[in-house]
Amino acid sequence: MTYFCLFYQRGKMANQTSLKTGVVKSVLSGDAVIIRGQPKGGPPPEKQLCLSNVTAPKLARRANPNIKDSQETKDEPYAWQAREFLRKKLIGKEVSFSIEYTAPGSGRAYGCIYLGKGPNAENVTESCVAEGLVEVRRGGIKPSDDQIHLIDMEEAAKAAGKGRWAKEQDPDAVRNVTWVIENPLHFVDSHRQNQIKAIIEHVRDGCTVRAFLLPSFHYVTVMLSGVKAPMIKRIDDKDVPEPFSAEAKYFTESRLLQREVSIILEGTSNQNFLGTVLHPNGNIAEFLLKEGFARCVDWSMRVVTQGTEKLRSAEKEAKNKRIRLWKDYTPSKANIVPIEEKNLTGKVVEVINADALVVKSNDGKYKKITLSSLRPPRMADVKEEDQPKDRRVRPLYDIPYMFEAREFLRKKLIGKKVTVSIDYIKEANDGYPEKICATVMIGSINIAEALVSKGFATVLRHRQDDDQRSAHYDLLLIAEQRAIKNGKGVHSQKDKPIHRVADLSGDVAKSKQFLPFLQRAGRQTGTVEFVASGSRIRLYLPKETCLITFLLAGITCPRRARTGPGGPSESEAYAEEALQYTKELCLQREVEVEVESVDKAGNFIGWLFVDGQNHSIKLVENGLSKVHFTAERSNYYAQLQVVEEAAKKTKLKVWENFVEQTTVTVVEETERKTNYKSVIVTEYAKDLSFYAQHAETGPQLEKLMDQLRAEITNDPPLPGSYTPRQGDMCAAKYIDGEWYRGKVESVLKEKASILFIDYGNKDQLPISDLIALPPGYHTLPPQAHYYTLAMVTLPKDEEASIEAIEALKSRILDQPFVANTEYRVTGQEFVTLLTSEARNDITKELVSEGLLIVEARREKRLQKLVEEYIKAQDAAKKSHLNLWRYGDITEDDAKEFGYQGY
């Protein structure tokens, strides 16, 4: 320390007193401080100094757990105010001080402290006396001049009723200190991560402090969240300091000790608190990291609320500078990913269990992506002798929460566009292949974080020096902590979910046992688990809780290469393309299936529908398969023929070598009037009626719709400016967000029933989605024409009627036909529909399948057509198809079967 001599009058400094300078490190009470010197190559020396000639009230002390019968004490009145007066005046300030004497035995130094320099320096002892916060000692035979001066000042403070000399004691003169908090976790929750004002009372090491919370005076030990600084360890009854422990402590102490700060309580560790300490200049943890005095720790990072990214960034800065704790740091080379390969966008085509995806990138390449720093659910430890010998383990269904995790990802991601940011590449080892580990985002949602927050996965615990981790690792830890707190998924105390799934693949006996149930179920929903070829898939049926191998009916698909008894076979042309096509449309999608039969190997055969479209038809339409003769007895044979003929004509893929044979078509003369028009059926209406657009008006309609949307976009209406009335023509926003012409059929409260006149579909729309139709769009008549099938009626039986309607809808919706108006009844047109290519009569098909009943018309011009229909109906009766399965329902004795005569 430095020394100098000054000469002052009484009340300032004693004559010719040797003074020392230093910085006030802490204030122990209203009459004692600790002063430190200037640091030189390490923490500086310190000196405790008590103010001479005065006594301050004693502060409360907590009971010492290491001393038997130790009792806590309360504040003497105004003890805290005296301490605070000195703290606010001196802490962190440079002062001059003199040592008048040292007490024998204790070695405690007594003297005076002066704040400021020169003749106007403030005598701190006199200031304390003047405020009535300390009492002047009156011992000795003859008081010194200094004591007399202090006694005069004390008498003046008493006369003014200052401090402890007040006539009535201040209610806050004695603190109510809480030394021990019984339920720390509840205490943290009660403060809801709000900033609490506090005074730091002690710095144990670089990242642990003790503080009084204000104004409640709870005494807490706070460990800085997310970081760990070197400390002094106790080994074999010896204190062993870690490297930089003293420097880290001094760094924190010089900035925080007895400073007013804000503390955010974020968690607990035993009886201590985890929290963030905010210095007026910022987060002290961030400064420690930046200077290389601390490192990030994952176990407490999960509770950090003040930006984990800043902490990681500060640590990274110190690593790059290689200062202090990081002087020997070497970055992991395996963590380096070329910048041009780090990010990609694509569509998710497969979810592999719970931690990996297959993404098809925009350039058409497939990449398997593993979610960074994630661990999927694991099988519980079960003794081998407790397991059945013939048990086949299926991780997806046997590991608790694996199925739920996969389903969560499948429903969120399959077919969706995602952004992939590669964090690191895990090298191949121990027989495991190389893994591309990345963060996958769908919109602004981190899929890994969502998975962890649901409790469907846990976070990997990396080594502290392991840089190979998720870029959002801290958010994953926070999400896991939230899942643990809420008891979600694998962290739940409830019974684990059990999935008992019957695997029927290759088991002929079981497959035949299940066949009647699956046939009776009709069309049901399933999930495609695996695609083996264009027409062979593995299917999970949740309703029946079974796994089956499913073959598409009605087609023969090119075969892939396989190894059989005769050796390996070559893949047929377009087999791989058919496989990829089915994978793209079906893999891990929810589909509908109709089971018809089972083959001798236990594989189920039937029809598969993706988004309502028959997949067999789609394969044939795209030239990736051919129609099999077994399709002739199905309801879809006509459609299969039409799309196959179209594929043949264009020599599409499997038909690339097809040579069309010349045929002669004989056109039979008829008296019936025919005026065929090309139509596209757009919407089913009711019974045997439907809406259809004329093909020749298609371009005109599209142009009209484009003009209508452009006009609405350029001149948008004011909200609420249109009040619809029944019968109004208006512009209506459909569910796809586009505007179409509509007719108001009814208005109820805030919604209106709208018929879209150009398509025939109906919807209930909010009135806010309707506007007045702009001028010029009323003149074009509706483009959806209302038609009814001619010369047939629906059966009166409700179930048979529904079956007929479903068959009609499956054949005509969104399909092109040629229509001929056979007759009109009160303005309603009754038509026959022929397929546009093969000219198959839809009405005749439905009659021949026993689904509709022929209506006997008396017009001579229609008799030939009626006779054809009746012949088809007779054939259906003879074969006992559908309506006629129990005989002729039009006969009188048919009443016993529950049918009424027609």
C-alpha cells in the first residue's frame, strides 16, 4: 500500500498522521470495514479496520451448525441502517485511512477513514455519529480532543432525534431475517422467475454467492445457472485450489460483493438456489465466460432464462482466444461441416422410429437425418430368462413410447417441407454407420424440441468438452426439464402404454382367421409401414391391431430383383420406378383399404386408396403396371381399362414397346336421338343426380375465374359491407382460399349455405367470406349442369341404396364422360353416361352388378336401350348379385326377406 502525510485541523485529520490508501472491499457493520490494496499479479492484500472511539449496533447472526448450542441473534435497532449507511458511502470507493492502535490479543486494528482527498476529505466516523447511527465510547480518565468533538456531535444528533436517538423507533429499525428457506423449490416457483433486488453479502467462489433478498431479507446461497468456475476443493483435510480459482473469485468479488444487484431464481440444487445475477452492466456469468474464468455446464443450463445462446457465445469467444481455462483448447475436427452442405430443404418421406428421418432434398437426393443430441425411448431392462424363447422383439411396438414418438413425427412431418441444419457428423464406430446429425425445423418449430417436450425422447448428456451437439442443445434441456416437471411421456409415473399387435405376415392360419373380420369391415383406415414393391406393402390396421402384408388387387406390377431357389433374378423394367412411386404416395401415410381375399402365402389382396384415389388405377394410369385378368369381376374394371388404354396409346413406360392392333368398329343404327356432349362430373348431388361441366366451356370458365379473382384482389371489399339474402348471386371464398361464383340458398345467423354454381358443390361459409358479385359476372350461366341417370331407380332398402350411391360416386366423380339426354321431366334432364374412351355405359354396369333397378319406360325410341338394361338386370338376378342375392325382390314371396314389392 502507498503512504503519505497530511496535516489537518481537528475534525479533519490528526496532526502529522501517516495515512494509507486502499479500496473498500466490504462493510462488516456500522463500524467495521475491509480495505484491500491494488492487485499485482493476483488478488491484493486485505485489512480489516474498525472505526475508533465509536460502537455500532450489532447485526443479526445466523446459528452456526458446526458449533453445538449455537443460537441465532437478532439485529440491534438500527444495526442494518448503520451498515447500509457505510456500504452506500464507501463500497468500491478509494479511501485514505489511519491506524491509531491495534488491540492486543485479537490483533484488530482501529483508526479513521477519510473519503475524498485534500482539505475537504470527509471523516467517516464523524459522519456516522452525526447521523445518529453509532455511539461514542466514553471510557478513559480524560477524553481526548477527538472524543470531545465526537461527543458534541452525538449530543447534536440526540437533540435532533436522528437514527437510534429518535423518540420513536422506526418500524424498520430491526430486520426480520429468514436464514433458512424450508421449501426452496416452492420459493422459486412463487417468484415466477421475476427479478428480485438483492445485496451480495459473500462470494464463496467465482460462481457462488450469498445474498440478502430485498425487501424480505431472505438469506440465500445462489449458484450461477449454466456455468461453473474453478473452486477450492477439500481433499484429505487440505484445501486444494483449482487453476484460476483465486482469480475467478476475485473477478466476481470485485464486481458484486455488497453491490446492489438483481437476482432471478431459476432452480434449486439441494438447499442452494440456481439463478442469474444481473450486475448493472449485465449478466455476471456471461462476463466470467468471456474472460475464460468459467465454462458452461449442461446440468444447470436447462434452467437458464436469460438467453443460453449468449452464454454459449461468450464461452466460444474465450475458446477461440484460448485464454485461461481454454489455453490448451483444440476444436473437434469431426464437428466441422462444409458451409455449402450445412443447410438443405426438402420433403420428409419416412420417419425411422423416433430419432431419424429420410428427407428428399430439392435436388431429388435422399438423405437419412438423425436428430442431434436426442435419445429415443429405450427398452426396459428385463432378465433374459424372463423372456419367452420364441419372442420376436419389434422395437416400434414393444419399447414404451416408441410408437407414440414415431406417430407424433409421422403425423407432423410426412410429406411436409422441412429445413435441415447439419450440426455435426458422427463417424462410424462399433459397427454403427456414419450419422448425419442435424436440427430439423418445420416452419419455426424445432422438431427435436417438440419431441422432447412431449416426453417422447430424452436429451443426450455429452461430455463437457464435446462440441458435437445440437445448436439448440440448451433449448432441448429446458424442454426436457419441462417434460419431467409435467410428467410427460417417458417421465410419467403412470403405467407404460402397451401395444399388442398381431403380426399376420407369412402366417397363413392367422391370416385366414382374420380374413372374415377384415372383409366385413369394408373400407378401413391403415398406415403403410413398409413398401416392398410397387404393389406390395406392409400395413398396420389400428382397428384390428394387426400387421399384414397387402397386395394391390387388379394389377400386375414389374418385379424387383430377388434371390430365390434358382438363384438371383433380374429386376424387370420400371420395377424400381414403381417402387419409388408407391413410396412417395403411400409410405407412412394413412390410407384406406378394402380386403377381398388372402393368397396361399398368407398375404391379403385388396384395393388401396390414397386420398380417396384407387392406387391400382394410379399405377396403371402412370404406365407402371398392367391390368390383371382378376380385375374383370371388380367394380373398378371399367376405370382400369380406360386408363390402361390411354397408357397404351401414349406408349407410357411398361407399354413403350406396345403395338396397337387395328380393329373395325361397327356402329349399330338406332332410332334413338343421340347428341353426345363431353362432360366432367364435378359433384354428387343426391340419389342418382349429379353436377357436371361441359368440356368445351372449361377454358372459358377458367378465364372467368382468373378475371374474377384478379378483380377482387385489385379492389378488395370492405369487411361487413355485404349482407347476403336468399337467392343472391355472390362471390364466395371456398376452403382453398380461392373465390368462386355462388348462390345463396339460406342464411342462418353468421353463416350462409352456398351453392357454387360452376361446380355444384355446397358449403356453409361465414358471411365475412362472401362479397357481392362484381358487375359483368352474372350473364354467363352456371357451368355446373344438374343431371340424373335415366331409366333406373334406387332400391328402397336403405343399406342397398347407400351401397348403390357409393358405387355411383366412385365411378363418376372427377371423371370425363360423354352424356346423352334421353328425356326430360319437368325440365330435369335424364341422361346416360358413357366412358369417354371405351364407351362403357355406367348405368348398364351398375344394373349388371345388381345395384340399381331398371325403370320400364314406354317411349318406343328407348325400348332397345330398356331391353339391354333388363337383360343386364336378369343376368344379375341369375347370379344373385347384391340386390338379388336372396332371389327376386320384386316377387310377392320376397317379403320374407324384408323387401317390399316394387
